Amino acid sequence: MVSHPKIVALIVAAGQGSRAGGDLPKQFRRIGGRAVLAHAYDGLAAHPAIEAIHIVLGEGQEAEARALLGDRAVAAFVTGADSRRGSVRAGLEAIAAADGADIVLIHDAARPYLPTAMIDRLLAALETAQGAIPALPVADTLVRGADGVMGEGVDRGALYRVQTPQAFRFDTILAAHRGWDERREATDDAQILRGWGHDVLLVQGDERLEKLTYPQDFARAEAMIARTTRVGMGYDVHRLAEDEELWLGGLLIPHDRGLAGHSDADVALHAIVDAILGALAEGDIGSHFPPSDPKWRGASSDKFLAYACDRVAARDGRIEHVDLTIICEAPKIGPHREAMRARIADILAVPVDRVSVKATTTERLGFAGRREGIAAQAVATLSLPALS
Ligand code: MG
């Protein structure tokens, strides 16, 4: 067993958000029918590596936050402090007191849109650093000014806008917070880690991660969080032959014959790959893994499916559901159905209840009926950003 680092998230939701207008703190206002805080939570929870989410709130805000989050699992609600720094410190201490962590992602509640790939980039950067943050180059011209009059221009080449989530080795950021001179303030945790003597890596940020600050930001966020549902279908056939292993649905199944093809010829996984690529409108399995390429000879088809999942993640999509039908006379699929669902769900990194496996015969008609081959068809339902 590979041991995975324990990764937890801390959402800082203690702000009062007065610049955003309205009576409610901005993290409690709704966009697209969900509270901004719930959006921030869902962005983190969508990443399979995050084990637990802790939330720092202002005094007396817990009942409201609980109501807005519904049945989302929260490891702990922590009461924050007057400053952002103090609130994060309280959250880190609560995580330490609970069970600790290897890695913590500290995220602003007021950033409702978090692409899952952003978390992957941060975690990858932490393999060589104690801290990593999303940052974007500055596009606008920058100048100094005083009393309404423009002064010197500022070289923007070395300037970045810093976003969250900010990712840290847990013990190091906790020590940095504990060691911070309380008489100074810091607007983010990367400054605190840097003050503690560690490099913080800059990782490519994302425009969509913008923080909601002003009233007009909410309308823009509505458009940004809108998602669309896409459906794709896939179909595949392989020939049954003697002296072949039968790989089907990612499993090696005992049978007197197996499927022949360039790869392991797992028709079920191939149909799912094509369904996913179809929903993305990104070609088919043959265009990504040409049969003419000797690299894929005998390849295990779970690689193809994992690749299709990566394509979904790259588009910030989610796999909502996969429905597979295997068409064959033999072997019987029933005894393998649950193992197949579990295996496919594992490769797709989705809960097993989002994977359906069905089977049918063709009443001994046609090539499947004559046991000359096995066919499979699949439908994949994806959720993708409406704006992309
Ligand atoms: Mg095939």
C-alpha cells in the first residue's frame, strides 16, 4: 500500500465583507442558488485527495453557515479572530488539536470558483517546497499616484496577483504562524511562511479564482459558475479468440477465450473512453491512441480511461454518470458486475453509484450470438463549465 499524505482544507469565512454591499457577509450571499461559502466548499470537496474541510467563521455565524451548507460534511467550525491572520491561526490550531495533517490548503470563502486542476498544480509544487500559491501576472499598467495626480510608472514585469487556495506543509505553516510577531499583520499565509524563512513557489493561477469583493463581482460570478451537461456515447467490438486473456471492464475474467486486439482489447473500457471523449467532443480513442503506434501493443486499457479522465479534469469537468452495456452470449456478466462497477469507479475516481454496468445477449443472433465477439456501448454524462 502506498501511504498518501493527509490533506485537509481550511476555509476562511470570518469576514464581514462590507465592500460587497448588502446586509449579509459576502460568503453567505447566494450565487446560482448556492451560498458563496458552499461554492468554495464544493470546489475543495470535488478533489478526491482532500480528506476533511474545516471552516473558520466569525463569532455567532455558525448556525447560519450550517443552514447554508446543508448536509455537506464539515470536520469542525472554528471561531475566528479580528484579523484574517488570527482566524487562520485559530483554524490551524483546531486542525492540530484534532488530528493534524501533512498538507493544508487555506482558502478564502469569497472565491466561489475553484478549478480542480488548480489543486493538482499546488499539490505537485509541494513535492519540492513547503508552500505554493496560485499567482497571476499583472496585465494592467501600474503607476504611483498622489493627490489624484499620476506619478512614476511601476515595472509590472516582476509583479503578481496572489490568489488562494494556498498550499502548505502543515507543520511548517503552523510553526510559522506560532512564531509570527503578533504586532505585525499579514494579508495572507504565504507572507507568514516566507517570514519564517521558507521559499513559496508561484503556481499558475486562474482568472476564475477571483475573489468577490465589489457588488458587480456577483453578477460576473453567476455567469462563471454556470455549468452545462454534456452526454457522449461510445461503442466498440472486439473479436473473441483462443489463446487470449479476457479483459473486460478492467477485470481479468476466467473464460475459454479472450478478446483480440492491439491493446488488451477491453471493449467495455474502450466504449466508456469513447463516450467520455464524445461528451468532450475531443475525437475518439483511435485518434488519441492510434493502433498504428507500437507503444499501445498489449496496453492495459485502464490507462486509456485514466487519460480520458485527465481530459475531463483539464476542462474542469466532472463525470456525473457512466452507463455501460456489454453485449455477449458468454461469459455471464452478472457474477462480475459489482467488481466491474467498483473497478471502473476506481479508475474514474468517482463514487460507485455513478457507474452502471448492464449486460444483454442477442438471443444467439449475429456475431455476438455466435460467440465470435463481444460488443459494448456506453453513455457518459459530464458536467462542464458553461463558459469555457
Ligand atoms: Mg477497441
